[in-house]
Amino acid sequence: MKWDKLFEAASRYSMLIDHYIMDFMSFSPDRLSGASLHLIKAGGKRLRPLITLLTARMLGGVEAEARAVPLASSIETAHTFSLIHDDIMDRDEMRRGVPATHVVYGEDWAILAGDTLHAASFKMIADSREWGMSFEQAYRAFKVLSEAALQISRGQAYDMLFEKTWDVDVADYLNMVRLKTGALIEAAARIGAVAAGASSELEKLMGEVGMNAGVAFQIRDDILGVIGDPKVTGKPVYNDLRRGKKTLLVIYAVKKAGRKEIVDLVGPKASEEELRRAASIIVESGALDYAESRARFYVERARDILARVPAVDGEAKELLNQLLDYIVEREK
């Protein structure tokens, strides 16, 4: 099977990460621990920690991979925090095939769970000293995650502002997704390089790999938001249209078909039939082909940069290459 080795590595790493996070987040009161772990227990791709651990192994071998476990867990924990708060702000009720955290525990507990995960992600980096990270490495990792956290908040702000306007172009969109999605995947790669004790130049190169992969990942997410199968994605289809999100597909379709053709068919008051018509217009405009070509462009850019990075472990590098393909071909 095409993805067998990648999925095998992902499964092995997921067990390590999940065990670390479950152990870390097991505290009283039980309700806070339960709300914090709700989405972790629901599954997920663990793509970000996979990038961290593969990068650490590629640059520093299995010793670096072991050192990176708290850092990879930190990245997944920060990601889960952002998902919980996103679901509240976007009024999304399903995530990873289960009811969202705020649906199960209520908004107050979901906000608190998100805050707890945010704090825990930084504590995990501090605790990485007990896993063999030097003080300098832990400081570098802390700085990388701090920078990403700020960028994610800015990206979320742009995403919310764009819901209220149609004056959004491709450059605006790319800036938003670099901040909201790309920043944490960039951090995942950089932090893996830090665990390997790589130079700042190699850390920067891996960050560029992560950023380009992150943009491609978000574009694929946008595509699945229009044509994805909810049973596979774990999220309702047309949610982006319902929220008035200015995805790359919407921006392209508006340019080709005209704003008037789409504006009245999307938004929180749109019916299912209107959302289906909007999706049809998007598909007929050629937006899917355009978005797929852009996603592939960013993945190939990431691959070109990755080729310039010397590897201690060639298999880990090959798995990162496979992961780039998976990002633009995945169905969930």
C-alpha cells in the first residue's frame, strides 16, 4: 500500500504522544481533565507531532527522536487548544467525528480546557529538560512555540474579519493561512530540528518546509470543506460556506463567476439547498482545479527545500517526502 510505512510510523508516534499527553493531563478535577482530553481521545491525524519526530530523527537519529517526544506532545497540545477555541468561535458542533468539546462540556468548560492545554504546551517544553534537552535547546523550542502561538491568534483574527467582507484577495488569504495554519506546522518542523541540535540555518530551512506544507494542508482542507465526505472528514460539509469563510475556492469562484452569483447563497442564514448551489458554482468555476494546483505548488516547494537538507537518517527523510504527498491527497 502507498502509505503503509508512513501510517506505520504515524501509529507508533501517536502511541508515544498520546501516552505522554494523557499522563500529563491526568489531574483533578476530573471534569477539567476530561474536557482537555476530549479531542485527544477522539483521534486525529497527529500530523504536526509526526513532522516534529521525523525531523528530529532525520537530523539527529533515534536519540534526537526520543528527546523530541515532549516537544512533539507540546505541538499537538497547542494544536488541540486552538481547535477547541476555534469550534466555539465558529459554532462548529462536530470535530474528529465526535461532538465538539463545548457541545459535550459547555462553553465555560471548553474555554477553560483550551486555556489549560495552552499552558500545558509550554510546561511540556520546560519538562523536556528531563528528556535530555539542554537549557539552550529548551529555550529555543520555547521561543519557537511562543512565536507560533502569537501568529495563530493573528491568523484567527484575520479569518474572523474576512467573514464580514468580500474584499479579500488571494494575497490576503495566503497571509491568513500562513499565520493560522502554517505557523504551527512551521514550528513543528523547527522544534524537531532544535531537538536534533541542528544549526539555526537547518532549523530555518525545516521551518520553510513546514510553512509551505502548512499552506498546502490548509488549501486541501478548504477543498474537503466543499467536496469532502463528512463520514471521512469528521466534519459537516459546507461549514466554511455557512460561516462565510473566504477560502481560496470562494475567492477564485467569485472572481470567475461574479460576486452576485455567490453572495446570497452563503452565510449563516443560507439553506442547505443554497449552500449546495454555491458549491456547484464553485466547482463549475474551476476553483477545485485551481486550488489543487496551488496546493501541489506549495508541496513541491516544500519538497525542493527538503532536498537541500542533509539527513542522518534517510528513511525519516523519505517518510517526510511521503507526508508531503499525503497532505495534498488525503481525504480527511
